[in-house]
Amino acid sequence: MKNVDSRSHVRGESVYLDDIPLVQGTLYACVFDSPHAHGILKSLDTSEAEKAEGVVKVITAQDLPGENQIGGVIPDEPLLADDEVHFQGMLVAIVLAVSEEAARLAVKKITAEIEPLEIVTDPRVAYAKNDLIVPPKAFHLGDTHTAFRACDHIFEGRADVNGQEHLYIETQGAYTIPTEAGGLRVYSSTQGPTAVQRCVSRVTGLPMHLIEVDVQRLGGGFGGKEDQANAWAAICAVGTMLTKRPVKYALHRMEDMRMTGKRHPYSADYKIGLNKDLKIVAYEAVFYQNAGAAADLSPPVLERTLFHCTNSYYVPNVTATAYSCRTNLPPNTAFRGFGGPQGMFVIESAIAQAAEHLNVPASDIQRANLLQVDDEFPYGQLAESEAVTSWEQADGAFDFARHQREADEFNSNSKYIKKGVALMPVCFGISFTKTPMNQARSLVHVYTDGSVAVSTGAVEMGQGVNTKMAQVAARVFSLPIERIKVHTTNTLRIANTSPTAASAAADLNGRATQIACETILARLKEVAKGLLGAENTADIVFENGFIFHKGEPTDWDWLKLVNEAQMQRVSLSEHSHYATAGIHFDWGTAKGHPFAYHVYGAAIVGVTVDCLRGIYEVDYVKTVHDFGHTMNKAVDYGQVEGGIVQGIGWMTMEEVVYDEQGKLRSNALSTYKIPDIYSVPKTIDIIPLETSRENLGVFSSKAVGEPPLMYGIGAYFAIRNAIRAYNSTVDPAFDAPFTAEKVLMSLYREISKEMKVGK
Ligand code: MTE
Ligand code: MOS
């Protein structure tokens, strides 16, 4: 089934924030952001900006009607800098003007006197100064201390993994309109309408019931609009409060890149112990998370790094510790995988190091340690079986040994062009690790023309959740999908939502929608029972808009029945609630059952590296992936393909660069390279895991949004393997992304050695 938005997308008719028709009198906002990464804000001169043409108002911290605070998890982040600046790009003053251009020109006239303070950009430096966002978190399983003594092989090392710019096609933005009784309607490009509502309430001082947040769809979020959409909405809201006029702010790309946080870079130390038959007996890891200047979502991201620090492997003795380190960078935030991918990169690095030193294929170590049924994760939950089965099915379908053999044969005949192959198993837990967030609501109306309107807390951001919601209603009512319309995500229709995140939106909101539709259906069946003189509602079946009784057609169809129900004063609307059963987690013991289920999969990744130039191509990614019983193959395969490409981008070419002054050097698409159509692997093969079971997803489908990104990690190790096929003494640091420059530099050192000895 096609995505319900395909047609309007290709015709350019889909509505994004910037497409909303503007109300007369709309003002445009633009912000003055800190040019220094750390310092005392001695003075701020906005007088020239105030006099500039078209400017209506300039707003600073002192003017805010409510609290100067936007920190969601921890209240440590002012909306506008007050006495200090903590990162380059921190918001300092807002200009409101009659045109966008006037606002931007006026911002240039603002000056600030900032007395510099020490700038920290390295999380290990912040750790040494004990500058942590939250107290450290740790997981323990078994006893690593004793276990290491019994190991035959122990390897220690360091792995670094960089951040990632979200680069959603639609930049951040908001548009606010004043409503009756001093209220606000807020259009926001956000994954978290309730987070925006709460933040706007705090900064304006208005109660939440006067703030309506409406989200049509996003041109991508990828985690970057889970919490970081709040500031722009708050800016517009304050502007509207103070001027009584609508205010719009849609960020330019360079503003967005400069002022928003990204995926968290991590630096980690690891120690891995194996026995003779390649079983991992013990694993220790210490993670230093580069949180940036404020908490944002760093604490839960840090936790998920721990949750996924052993990826798909069973390790009986684990000690993993994680520090969230405060630096003078924009606060880093959620990004597809939410800290999990960073944790996985570290254990894959440890395995790669062990394999290279033991002179065995890394895949032998990976295979020997895959989770079996009922193996315990470091957080206490027990594994389902699919880690082994997805690997075996992938091996059966793709023949790992053949791919390796082909690469070896190619390499033996090619001096400078080398092929590398790597395996990448993935295991990702589904549910918000904060249990209370695993709830959702849905509002379903059946109208008297037979059409159906659905509203949920889920935000459409390209992942196809609206298509899935429409499918749920269509399936329960047995109606064609055209009879269903999924509407905007709106806080007046659906309150207290969790953000669309953790890959759980379809599960949670889909189950809520299912409950709402089934409730209405049951009422309609009661009406039909009376009309048909049936004994039992179970004998009544709806099919394609027709009503059957005991398998026989009746005179009743959907439209007639709906109208009869309305005549009988039976409600055709339902607002329903769903909360995932059986999940819990206790940070006191760091044990529990946090996930409704896990998504498993295994991929083989092949690359070709030009060892003269350092450039490479990803030739293929072939995966057996656990979709459960997929609800929509087109949507889900799109998620896997997109996730893989985004993961490869993170691991290979996307390089976020801040200089020592905390200035973002990769601040535009000319200096920050993301995968384009030419860098997409020539082959992406996707085979669904056959042994999927019943699970807590909607209609037993499994969440798909984030897990496939982690197959991209395989590309890093495939490049490494290709380099080592060229020169087995090359031992580059585990330091992602593996940019072409890094590939070349790691090879160049060796080539220069070769030249010295006269080869
Ligand atoms: N796919 C597209 N096209 N655009 C996005 O912004 N976000 C990803 C993933 N897939 C995203 C996407 C992230 S970070 C998450 S958490 C999930 O979608 C959220 O949606 P879901 O819960 O409906 O899977
Ligand atoms: Mo996704 S990182 O959970 O928004």
C-alpha cells in the first residue's frame, strides 16, 4: 500500500510550516546568537537594532513574561542568555520586524560585550573537571573483576565516535497566532507537540489550556525536533504575547546548523576478555558523552548507550559506566538510535581489535556470542531468540562466506583497489526507557457520510506513521483507506502526548487507534444486532463497507448503519487510551524489563576502497530484518533503506567539526557532506525475518524507525577490513567517521614507510 502522502508530496501540495498561509499583520522573528562559546555577558546593545527600519520590537531575557527556562529534563537551559553565554549559537536577543529581511538586517546591528571564560569542547576534559550534567549511570552484570582473571585473551582500547547533523530537509521553525482570551495557536515543526506546549506555557506564563499546538507534518525530524523545536516556538510565542501580533520564524539552514545540537559525540575506553573458543567472558566500557552546554535529552540518551552497549551479544560479565560531560557546544540531543548506536560502535570496535590480534574473522567472534533465548541483558531483561535466527537466515540467504571469498579473490588480483566485508548484527529495544512515556491516545470520529477522521499523538515526519494510522482504522472498520483521513497532531484534540520518538509512535498510537475503532465498531454491531434480529454480535461481520450476518449478505451497509446509529443516538466518536503492559525499570537497581520487545537483524556490508586516493564506495548492504508482521512493506522498507544510508553517512562521511573556540566549522552543506544518491549503496537487499512472533506492536508489526540505522556501522568496519587487506599492519584508531581523508592518512603513513625502505 502506498504512503497516503505520496501524491501530495510529489505534487508539492503537502503542507509544511512554511506553507501555512499567513495572517495579516504577521511579524518575522530573527535571533542574535552568541558569537562566543563561553563568557560573561557584560552588556548588550540593541539600540541600533531597535531604530532599524521595519523593526517592531527587540526582546531580551528581561522582557520574558514567564520563566527564562526551556530545559525539559533538567531546568538548566535559559531561552535567552542572561548573565552568561555557554556556547556559540546560544540565543541572546530576539528581533521582531515587518519583514524577514528587516529582522535579519537588524540582528546584525546588535552588539554584545562578552568577557571570555575557559572553553571546553572535549568531554574527557569536562570529566576531569567533574563538570557532569547528571551523576554517572552504570550497569553491572556478573563480576567483571573476577571474570577477567579467567580470560585467555584481554584487549583494551579506546573508541571515539563523532556527532551527526540531523539535516532534516525542513529547518526548525514556528508560527504563532494570538487567539481569544490571550491564548496562542502555535504551529510548530516539532516531534513533541506537548513539549512545545509545556515550554511555551513556561516562558509565557500562560496556562497550557490557552495554548494550542498544531503539527501538520515535518520535513524530517530524526530526533532533532524532539526537544529542540521548543525554543523557536517559545520565541514566537513571546513575540506574540508582547506585540499581540502573529509571529513567524523559519530558520535558515546555517542558523539551524549553528544554533541546534546534534547527535552526541562519545569517547570511550573498553576492555574485552575472551576465552579460547572466542566467547566474550567480560566486557567493561566507560563512556564519555559530549553533552554540550545544557542537559537537553542527554541523560536519557546516556542511558540508552548503556542499554545497547552489548548490542546483540550475550556477555555474562559486564560493567558499563557512562558520564554525561558538559562542554561549550550547543546542547546535543536525540538522533535516530538515541545513544544506542554509539554504544554499539564501541563493542564492535572491541571485537574488531580482538579479531585482528587473534587473527580470526570478526564474524567468528560476533557469531559465537549472539544472544540466545532467555540470555540476560545487563539490565535484567531476557532476550528473545531472533539474534541467532536473523544471523542464520541472513547467512542462509546471502552466504556470508561467499561474499568474503569473492572479496579475497578480488583483492588478490588488485593492488590498490581493495574490497572489505563486515557483518553487523543489531538488537534494539522498543519502548521509551522511561516507562511512563509509553502511553498514547487517539480520537476517532465517524461522520454521517461514512467518512472517518483520526487524530493521534503521533507526528508524521516522513516515517509514514499517518499511513499506518489510516491502515489501522481501515482494517478495523473494513473500509477502503480513502474513507479515512488522519488529521494534524493537535494538543486540543490529543493531550499530554509523548513525543514521536523511540520508534514507538506507530505501536503506541496505533494501538490506541485500534482500541477507539474497535469500541465504535462494537457499538455499531449492537445496532446491527437489533436491526437484523441477530442473537450474537459475533455473527455480524463488516466487509468492505457491507454488513454480513452469519456469512450472508444483509440489506445494510456501512453508510446506512452509521446513519441508523446516529438516529438511535449512539456515539460515533471515541477517545481512547493505550499504555504498554508489562514494562518497568528501576534505576535504583539498574534492572527491570524496560522494553516491550527487541528488534533484531543482521546485515552484511561490502565496500570498495581506492587505496591510492582514500575514497571508497559502499557496494552493498544485505540484511535480514525483523519487521514482525509488517503493516506496510513499502513504508517499512523505506525506513530500512533510509536508516541504512543515514547510518553509513554517520559512520563514513558526515563530519561535524568544532574548532577549539567552539565554533562550528562544518556549518553548511559545502563543508558538511551527507550521503547523496551517488553514495547510496548500489545494492540494498532486505529480507524479512521469517520467524517473527506475536509481540506488543500494532497487529504484531514491529517498530522500524531507528534500528536499521545501526547496520551502517558495518560500513566502518568493512572499510577498515579493506584497508587491512591492502596493508595488514595498518591499525587506525577507532575513530568514526571514517572519512576519505582519514582513510588516506592511515594508509599514507604506511606508504611513506614503504617508500623509505625503497620498495
Ligand atoms: N523517517 C523519516 N523519513 N523522517 C524522520 O524524521 N525519524 C526517525 C525514524 N524514521 C524519521 C524517520 C526517528 S529518530 C524515529 S524515533 C522514528 O522514525 C519515529 O517514528 P516512529 O515512532 O513512527 O517510527
Ligand atoms: Mo528518534 S531519535 O527517538 O526521535
